[in-house]
Amino acid sequence: MIRQILHILFVVSCAFQLVAQSSNELGLMSYVNVNKKFEKDWNLNLKIGNRQSLVRDLFGEYPQRGLENIRTDFSLFATQSIIFNQRIALGYITIIGDGETQHRLIQQYALVSKFDDFSLSQRVSVNQIWKKDEDLRFRLRYRIASSIPLNGQTINPSEFYLKVSNEFVNSWQGDTYDLEIRLAPFVGYGISKMHKVEIGLDYRINSFLVDSPTNRLWINLNWYVSL
Amino acid sequence: MLNRKGLIIFFPLFLFGICGFSQVKYEMEISVKEDQVPGNALKVIDNFNFNKKVKWYKEFGLDDTTYEAKTKYQGKKYSVEFSTEGSLEDVEIRTKEKSIPTPSLNKMGELLASRFSKYRLRKIQIQYLGDPNVMLTSIRSGKLLPGVVKNYEIVVVGKVDKSYKAIEFLFSEEGDLILSREIIERRQDHIEF
């Protein structure tokens, strides 16, 4: 299993290096994700995240190195089960960065299926994004993610797991359409029943349909708190 | 102070609370290697002669600890459970709803309809109890031999009091309820958000 994790990480980093003619960025991303359960299958999800750039134009003639804060996200979601393993969510995200504030409204549907040796989540979301002096942007996203315990058939405290997700983000702004593809492998650890931490890579490529692609590779750290 | 009228109202409600899903199932399991499994359990599995790899787990429940061997045989998923001393406790074989005789299924359906406002059967297993050798012959022949008990263990997910729950039911072959336990599911926030 360790060999498979290293293989995935190697493939992602190789893919990143192969597109030297395009725009490339390496950075850090970290999120704290707090989920609180209420009665009658209501949940509240609060997420705070931060992104920092490490290197811009990584393979260019003049790469820009240095830790630079890009943005901070604050999001709040209310979710409700519609059937046992299916939930709908309404959310709001505010993103502060580059001296600007961006507002997003999210509508989301998630299906989480438990199989013998792994869990699978499929998520569809629709986003509306407002930013000053820019046209309204719409996004339609589909993400599939799998969580694989590395010991036994469920994730217990003090156990590791593997998480891999793949997401397709369609974006429309005015007459412009773009597609972003994301691939994110993680290694996670169940600290306790309530806490999980993950570290991994989040690779994103966009603007490849009509232009030079933009590649971004984030070293990602997540902390999940389930209350 | 409760008067007699209050007790008449209160006591049945109290009993209803107990007779609801009062038992809870929370299990933690870890993968173990063959050399960590009791010798008796290994011998029983050898006698079964499964032709696919057998995975071993040690399960820690609220009340007990067991060893479980999981494998696939003739296209079906098998789960063989042993005590910590290696005594065979039961054999469970995954099956589908259509394998349950209609009269038994109807009886189960009536009970489930009384417990849930809506539900579906998530997992169905045939459970065999009895002497290991007789059980092995019974399973291989497909005939229920004397001394072997056949039950149905069914995980049902459904709506109870405006929230969704997963409940494990154990029914007799005739469809009579033996016990039920609410399953405490692991949180999946890390793949939903």
C-alpha cells in the first residue's frame, strides 16, 4: 500500500514537471474543517482555509520564489440528509485575498457509499461567484473521492488511511468557458474518533482547452473535527 | 409526585423506550496475520477448504472480542467468526433478498414497516450456528442438517423519528425477530467536504 501511495505521488509530480511550457505554481494549502451534527440529520460545516504561494512560474526563466499569502477562505454549510447516505447542502464562502473579497453561494448534493473495504463519495455542486468589477461566474463541479483504511475495513483511532479525489470544475464567466481538473491523493491519520489529519498533494490544471495550461500543485494539510 | 393515572401513562412509554433500538453495535476491527489467530480457528478454516485468500480481522465490540475470517467462495462472500479461544461462533454468507422464502420475508417486512417510516435492506447475510463439521456439511450440501440453526442477519437503513439510522436485525429462518441493534456508523466528513 505504501508503494502505491508513493507511485501516485510520483505520477502527479511527474505530470506537473512535463508541462514546462505552461504556467506553473507550487504552494501550500491548509484547511480546518469542523462538522457538527444536530438532531433530525442536520449538520453544520465550518471550514477555514489558507493558501500560500511558494514558487510562481516554477519552470520559467525567472521563477518567483518566496512565501506569499494568496488568500484566506471562510465557509459555512448547512446540510440535511434526504436519504440515508445522500445529503444536500447550502453554503456560503467568503474569500479574502489580493486586497479583494469574493463571495460564493454553493448548492451541493453528496452521495456517500460504504463498501466492504472502502468508502466512496460523489459530490455535485453548483457555485455562483461574485467579485467586484467582474462578471458573475458560475461553476458546475463533480468530485469523486475514495477513502481506504490501511488497517481493517474501517478507519479507527490511531490508524492510517488513504484518500484520493478527482474533481472536474466547469466554469462560465460571460462568454468564457474553462475546465479545471483536480487530482488529490492524501494520507490521513485518525487521531481519535473526532479528529483526523491529512497530508497530500492537490494538483490542478486549467486553461488547457484554448490556451497554455495553468498548473498548480498545492501541498495540502487538512484537519477534520467531527463533533 | 406521580399518581396512579400518571404511572399508567408513564410506565408503558418507559417500556417502549427500552424495547426500541436499545442495543447498540459499535465495532472496531484491525487486520491480523495468521500467526496472531488461535490455532483452533485456523484448523476450522483449513477444513472449509476455501480456494481464495482468507483475510483475518480481530474485532473489538462493546461486550466481546472475536476473530473473523473473510473470504470469497463460489462467488459468495463468507465471514466466519471465532471466539478468542478459537471456538467457531457462526458462519455468515452474503445473500440477496430473493433467497429469503416469501412467508419469512413478509413477516420481516411487517416488523420493519412498524419500525421505520421508510427503509431499504442494505446487507443480508445467512447466519449458520452449530457444530463446525455439521455446519460445513450443511453449507456445502445446501441442506439444513439437524443441529444447524439458520438465521438471517439484515442491516436495514431507514427513517426513524425524522432521522436516518442503520439497524442490524437478526431474524430466525421463519422471520421472527431475535434481536436488533443500532449500528454506530463512522463519520465520513473527510470525504464529503
